[in-house]
Amino acid sequence: MIELLEKKNIESTLYSSLDNNRVRCLACHRKCLIDEGKRGFCQVRINRNGSLLVPYGYFSSFNIDPVEKKPVYHFLPGSKTFSFGMYGCNFRCSYCQNFEISQSSQGYYYEVNLNDLVLSATKENIEIFVSTYNEPTVTIEWGLDIFKKVKKEIKKARTGFVSNGYLSNESLEFIKGNIDFIRVDFKSFNKEKYRSLTGGAELDKLLYSIELIYKMNIHLELVTLIVEDFNDSDYELKKMAEFIKSISPSIPWHLTRFHPDYKMIDNKRTDVKKIENLIELARNCGVLYVYGGNYLTSNSNTFCPSCKKLLIERDYMSLKTTNLVVKNNKGYCPYCGFEIYGVF
């Protein structure tokens, strides 16, 4: 097989040129220094003759599914998404459920024509386009061009990332104005655990990006995969909740159930009761919208933080009913008028 990156690539603008044909990639907080002929940590951004070549023009996988599956609960609930991915990731998480594409630089792929994509999406009444499956930061150039195309050609098209959140300032500026939401993995609040799990990433840089995304008025939701004996202590969850609340108590936070995968296939599934207790703990810390995920629970529903009435009912990863009053994409409780964070 001819190396995929040699066939489907484009020169990035997210890099700086250095001496001896070296380049500094600027896509994520790693800021990899890449020698001639070598690749960054993600394995899909390569220095070729002093230019940074990056993946372009293909999908490793794609699917049509509800936005709730991301999971994203406060952005156009019930909307159909076109989800797509490529190869590569800037993390090395041992429980990754998409390891076959995130931890690889190539494999089977689908060549993509953007005009055909727009035509198919229009026929399917797709409202949201999401870069996901692998880490969208390392393939951000292709994602941005898709987002620009669909926003130009499809009325009211919306776009988003399902990301580990390790985007650099340069990447956030690069995609600003063409992205509507970022769903970020908030894996741990322990610096050593976070560094070990991800393959060297720094927690402080993630926290900075989370705050910056919110300040840029990009819709933000957080997900923490709860793994027993890793990040399931009351102490750590309180610290995470305090951090979220310091930015905004309205940021939706999904506490999801771990299931064995990849290099953690022998670990046990997280006890549901443990997650339910952590959800209650997070709410008591002042986070307004805390949800359970990867198991059936009434904690997937949205209740008004003010009057406690049921506003949005969900069935696992799909919408059942919604009872919001919507004006100019803002949602309000029909009983007390409280404004619900999100885009509706």
C-alpha cells in the first residue's frame, strides 16, 4: 500500500520554518519540533523538504447519527449529524475505543469530493457536521475546509469537534468563526495521571484551552469517562467540578461509564451506582447540568436548575421529548422562564 499521507495531503499553514529544514508544528499544545522526513507525535503531520504536510481529502470512517451520541445535549437536541474521521491522534490513551484509527496513520479510506458531500447531506437533511473518531486537531485543515464548504452551501449548517481539547491557541484562531461547538474530554484533574494516560500531555494546557474555548463563545460540553481506581474519587471529582464552576456552572458535564477496550480490556466496567453518586456530588458542588452516559439512566434528562421541572427527556443516546420555549436559538424553561445554556 502506498503511504496514505503521501497520496492525500496538503501543506499546512499551522507551522513555522526553522533551520536545517526543521519545522515547528503549531496544531496542538505539544508544538512538535519535526526534523526533515520525520513525523509529529500524532504520526500524520510530516516534514517533507521543510514543509509540513498534513492529511487531506479522505475519511477513514463516517456515519449519520443524532447529536446526542457525541454526547452533546445542549446543542440543537435531536438533530442529525454527519460524523467523520481520519487517522491519527496526539494522545495515547490506553482505553481508546477508536484505537484502530486514532493510533494508526493509515488504513482503508474513502476519497471525498466536497460537492458530492454537500449534495448527499442536503438529501439527508443533515444539520450538523462533526469531526470526530480520531482527534480532529491533527487533521484540522481538512476539517476547516469541510466546515467552510457546508456553511457556504447549506443554510443553517452547524459544525463541531469531538476533541481531547489539546488544541493550541493557533488552532483555535485558525478555526474561529467556522466552528459552533467543541465537546472536550476532561479525563482527569491529576497532573501525573493525565500525563501518563495521554502520553505526556500537560493538564494545565488543557485547562487553559477549556477556558479559552468558553471565552471565545464556542458552545462547550465536557465528558469525563469514569474509570474505577483512576479518576473516580470524590476528591478529584470535586476539584473538577470546582474548576468547571469557576468558568461557568452552566457548562454541561457528562460522566460516562467505562467499558473495557484497547489496552484496558481486562479492567472491569465502572459500577453504575458509583457514577450516579458522582453525578449527585457534582450537582451539589454547583454544576447545573450533569449527565450520566454509556448506560440507561434518568440522569440523561435535562431539568430546569431553577424550578426542577423536566425540560428535555432522552432515551439513552436519542431525544424523546423537549419542552423548551425557544427564541432566537435560546432555550427557556416554560414554567419559570429560566434561560438554559445552549443552542436550541
